Amino acid sequence: MSINTAARLAVVLTAGAVLFASALVWAQSWPEKPVRIIVPFGPGGGTDIQARVLTTFFHEQTGQTFVIENRTGASGLIGAEIAANSPPDGYTILFSTATLTVNTTLYGSRMKTDPVKDLAPISWLTSTPLVLVSHPSVPAKSVQELVALAKHRPGFLNSGINVPGSTSHLSAEMLKQMADIEAVLVPYKGGGPAITALMSGEIDYLFATGPVASAARNTGRVRLLAVTTAKPASAFPDLPTMNTFYPGFESDNWYAMWFPAGTPKPIVDSMHALIVKALQTERVRAFMVKEGLDPVASTPEELAAQMKREIAKYAEVIRKGNIKLQ
């Protein structure tokens, strides 16, 4: 090795050591000012209510304020873009849902943010199923019977969907594709209007979000058939999973947190440790379970892998169903 080469290598190694040491010091002192958590949906929704419980815990642990900003619009994309374009200094966090993986394909070139490249995964926090529910007048008491009825009378049954492009919509499409059935998909403006339509008999079945299905369960005006998570859901222990009947049928309404890409790893690790501690705390866990949520607390690497799997899965469903934005 020449003297010049050795000198350049020494400079590079020294600079790397300085940067690493600086990142460690930064992480040890983080957070030194308020941290904003961008929730790309309105107040009172599933993401927002979790954020309010978690920010209280984060404040208790760090002594620093974690401020929620509800930045709604474009199925969560506006908030995601704000987070991705923020400085990667550990003071902006995106708290969003599985809809981000649907939007990647559904919005295509209209998306200004690539969630895989522009966001740094922190943790997949919680998981909640969609629940296949039907109106009691539908003569089917199981997934098999519902599919048999749909095959016997093609196009006779209609399925509500929460909003076009939602995981409720994609789940209804997955059932059509995997079970090879015909059904009319009826869009609504949210989970509330959709479950109201189901209970009134306006639609025959619906993939409802876990909290909505749980609230409707005791009315006597819905029949719960199955959950869409890979494993049985703690809020619905008596219900089978859809992948029991159709392997690969999974549609998890999961929630996760990201920093902007480029955030120093020691800060990502510090935030991840805070999340793990929160979800191990009885008070926080009890709240999540009451809301029909199963705590996960994945590693950043596990969340990154989940993102890639979900994007590919929903892209195929969207392609096969020829789903387009109106």
C-alpha cells in the first residue's frame, strides 16, 4: 500500500469513527426538544387514539414532549410526504398504517414519496384484523357456506367496502379472486357507514375493521365469520382465519412508525427501545387489547420486510382486479 493510499484510508477511518461517536452522543442526549408524531388521519381514529396513549408514555419515560400532528388527506399520503421530507434528525416520526402499502401501487406515479426508500422503519407496533361479517338474513354461517352461496348465485351477493383502495376493499377483492366468486362491491365513505349498511341489510357482507366489528358484535344484527390476520386474533379468539380456507389470504390492519430516511441508527434504536418498553407495560397493553389490537413491537428490519411483502401482495390484487382510482 502506498503512503498516499494509507493516508487517505486513515482519514476515512478517522472520519467514520468521529461520525459514529457523534451519532452515539446524539442518541444518548435524544430527545432534547419536542418530537412531533405525524398521524396522517383525523382525530379519533385507530391511529390517533393509539398515538395519544403512546405519547403519554414516551413523555413519562423521556421527560420530553411528543406532539401529535393530524395531517390528513389522500389516504394518508399527505402526512407520509411531510414526514419523508422532514430533517432526519429524530424529531419527526410518521405513525401510519398498512394503507401505505396499498397506496404505493394504487397511486403509482402520483406518489411523491417512496415509503421503502424515503422512510426509515422503527417498529410495527400493533396488529388488528379485518373481520368478515355478514347480515343474519344471509343463509350462510361460515366462510365455506358464504362462498358456496356466491358460487350458486353468481353476482347475487353484494359486499360493502369501507372506502375504495382501503384494506377492506382489497380484502373483498382477495376473496373474489381466491374463491373464484362473483360479487358486487359497494363503496362507502368509511367503516361506520359500511357497517350501518350491513346491519340494515343493504349489503350482504363486509370486511369490517376489528374495532367496528367488535362494537357491532352484540347488536344481533351481524354474523361474524372469520378474521384476516395470519394468526387468530385475541379480540376474536373463536373465529377462524381466512388463510385456513385460502392459504395466503392475509390482510392485517397493522400500525407502524417510521423516521425520515437517513435518521442516525442510534436514534432509531433508542425510539425502538421506547416502543418495546411501552408495549410491554401493562397499562398500554391493556388499552391495546381492549381496542382489539395485538401488540407486536417488531424490529426495524422486520417492519422493512413486512412493507415489501405487503406492497407486492396488494400490487398483485390491484392488478388482477384492475382496480383504479376514480
